[in-house]
Amino acid sequence: SMMPISYRFKNTVYETNMSSANGSLHEPLIPVNETNKELQDKEEPLLSPHEQQQYVYNVRLVDGMPWSTSLLIKTLYFLEALCAASWGRFATIYYNLHGLNRAQVGMLEGIMPCIRTIFKPMWGILSDKYNCRKLIYLLTKIVSTLLLLLLSLSVVYTSYTNIICVSLGVMVFSANGILDAYTLELLGSKNKLRYGRYRMFACLSWGIGAIVMGYVTDHYGFGPNFYIYGTLGAISTLLVAWRIPNVKQQQEQQDESGSVVKLLLLATRPRVTFFLLEVIIVGIGMGTVERLLFLYMVDDLQASTLLCGASVGVNVLLELPIFWNAQILTNKFGHDGMMMISMTCFCVRVFGYTLLTPPTRSWILVLEVLHGITFACFYITATDIAKGLIVKCPGWNTTIPVVVQTLYDALGAGIGSIVGGWVMQHYGSRFMYRGMATIITVLLVLHVVGSMISRRVCGKELLPEYGNENDANENVSVTEEATSRAEDEPLDDVEDSNVDTEDVLSSQALISVS
């Protein structure tokens, strides 16, 4: 049997027929004008609750979005991390090859995140205020890729000043947090803990890319790194330009614009403030590893570039299962537990660095496995809290994740690079890593004590839990019957029923069932 279905696209209503058996379209779209609209209103409802429910279930979904969109997001994460792996930690080797000492490398790696701290949130704010997320992403991606490729020219790498200027220019156009914001928005509150299953593709390509680039650098020099970086950057840019919509939240933001005062007040809440400070301190610790570990391995342990790459590759051994099971782990340990596990593994790992010698340098691969626990637990927790903050302060869907990420990998990592590089130059690598392990241990103790007090006095975790509150911005357009069935009988991972009809259709050119 056939029945009329109405669709709304760009404020114009169209009518067609849909087979209730298979949901295929058989007739062209016909605008519904004012004349026949009155007649249409007298007819029976277009879709019964049961038929609306069946329409949602007949769409193949992955984590609340069409499977093609899910595949696209995973591909972008894979390409982004693979592109970064060709430069990333190998940047310190590049600087070392061109005559920069430890203090200069530490200073450069510290100044660059400081620049990123200023401009990265700026791009996020512009994206939210002017609904131009895609334009911002493309602009920053293209310009930063072209600028970084300039480092392959002899006129640049023969001058320390030129290296600084080009490297700082790359940081001005850094806005990689936009992809996280877009992913979180597509997932919505119901599926936000599935974020780890997308981020794990970045971990996978990061590990594979680091091993491959270590081998390539050892045998063919640093030149191929730039060719690979440029090629992958171009593919990623083309995919975004071709497949990512301009903005998903445009209609929502027309109704409600983010309040700066409300955002600042949210940041001054004690639990939120502690979380932000903890993000910065953990970022400082990670900065001493991400930016300076290769210098320690090459200069102090006489490690090869291949071993350096392999040390990054083993990171993903535990990152992958943790990101995949992020929802289970977060529900079991909570934000406090996940953060404490992260800091404990960091302390053990970094203190272990100081026990290594050139004959035992291969044991660093065992220590680096702990990085997977450290990074995955921290990143899952920080991202989940950021999504909760968006719920509490709507209108800043891009800015909040970008700011949290900036505090970690820009401000925190920048301080860690500058101070860590100076300490390495004057007191040695082992002294620096022992000191960093001590600082994170103190933070861990404070977190444990604060968590115990918060649970005893307030009955809450120390870190924010706003993600459990209702999201005022999510308009559920399925019936109560469909919603209750989705909660009582969840589908498998490929066809996830925790999804709104509006979320599905907004991913497909912002069409919504009338």
C-alpha cells in the first residue's frame, strides 16, 4: 500500500508517496501549496507512531548517524593522525639534524603551543559565532599544510630564524579541534561515549605511521616525510570540502546564541576550575614526553630513528581497546577513576625512563605501552566532560572542545616544552623526568583526596558530570513509543537505535520528517 509522506527542506514542504514495506520513493516531489494544505490537514496523520518508528529503524545507522557519515568521520581521523605522524614527534629530530640544541628545541616547541593557545580558541569562537565551521577548517588546514612544507626548502632550514617564523606561522592556523566538535555534535548526548570508537582510528594510524616514518627516515632521510605530509593533507582537505556539510547546528544557533558571561561563570565553578587546571598540568607532563622524548632517546640512549618510531607504534596497543570500550570503562570507573588511572600510568612510565641506559634502551618499548592507558583514559574523560559543558552552556559547541584541547596540547604542552627543555639542557634528562613524575604524583594524591571529600560531602565525583543532564538543544522527533523501544531493546553497534529522527535526517541535507 502507498501513503502520502511530507518532507520539509529549506522551509518548503514537499509531498511524495512511500511504500510502507520498503520505504522507497516512487513519485516526484510535489510542493504543498496553501490551497491543498487545508485539505491535507483534514486527512488522517501522515505517519502513525508505529510507521515513524519503522522509518527510523529502516535507516542503517552507526552511533546515531548514517553509516556513510560514520565512515567519513573515521576516515578523517585516520588521515589526520597519519598526516601528523609524518611530522609530529619527528619534528625534534628534524630540528636536531639542522643544528638546534636542546634549549633551542625546547624553546621553539614551547613558543609554538603558546601561539596555538591564542589562535586555536579564536578559530573556534569564529566558527560558532558565524556558523562557518567548514570554511574555518578548510582555511586553516590548507594554509598550515602549505606553510609546514616550506620547512623542506634549504632557504628555510639553513636559518634558525626562518625555522622559527615558519613554525610559528603553522601554529597561527591550527584548528584541529573542529573535527572533534563536529563528531561530538553528530553523536549527540545519547552516543557521546561512542566518541572513543572514532578517536581510536587516529590512534591506529598514528602508531602505524610512526613506525613506517621511523624506517623511512632511517633509510631515506627526512625528505619523504614532507611528501607524505602534503599528500595526506590534500586528501583530507578534499574529503572535507566534498562531503562535510557547512553546518549542522545552524538552525539551533539562530534560536539561541552562546552567552559569554554564562561561559565564564561556568568556568569559575570549583569543579570545572579544578578540571581545567588538571588538564593544564597533565598537558605540561605530556609536553615533556611528546616534545622531548626523542631527544633523550637519540642523545642519551643512542637510539635509532626506527626505535623512536617503534616507541610511538606500541602506544596504540592499549589505546585501541580502551577507546573502543570507552563507554564501559567510563561507566565503571567514572571521570575520577579514569583520570587517576591515567596519572598513575604516567608516573610509572616517566620514572621508568630514568632507569634506562644505552644497553637497556629497548625496554622503552615496554614503558611506552603505558602511554596508551595514560592518553586514552585522559582523552576520553576530557572529551566527555567537554560534551557535558556544552550541554550546560549551549551555543559554544565548537569553542568548548577547542578550549579544553588547547589547554592540554597548547598551553600545558608549551610550558612543559620550555621548562623541560631548559632543565634538560642544564641538569640533564633524568633529572627533568624525575621531577615531572614527582609533580604528577602530587597532583594524583590531591585528586584522590579531593575525590574522597567530594563523595563524602557532596555525594558527587570531583570532576564535572554535566553530561548526565538533559540536553535542552536536542529536539526528539520520534514518538514516545519508539523512544521507549530504543531504550528497552537497543540494537547492535552497526544499527544503533539511540538516535533521533531529526539527527538522522539533519545529517542528510537537513531534511526532517514533517
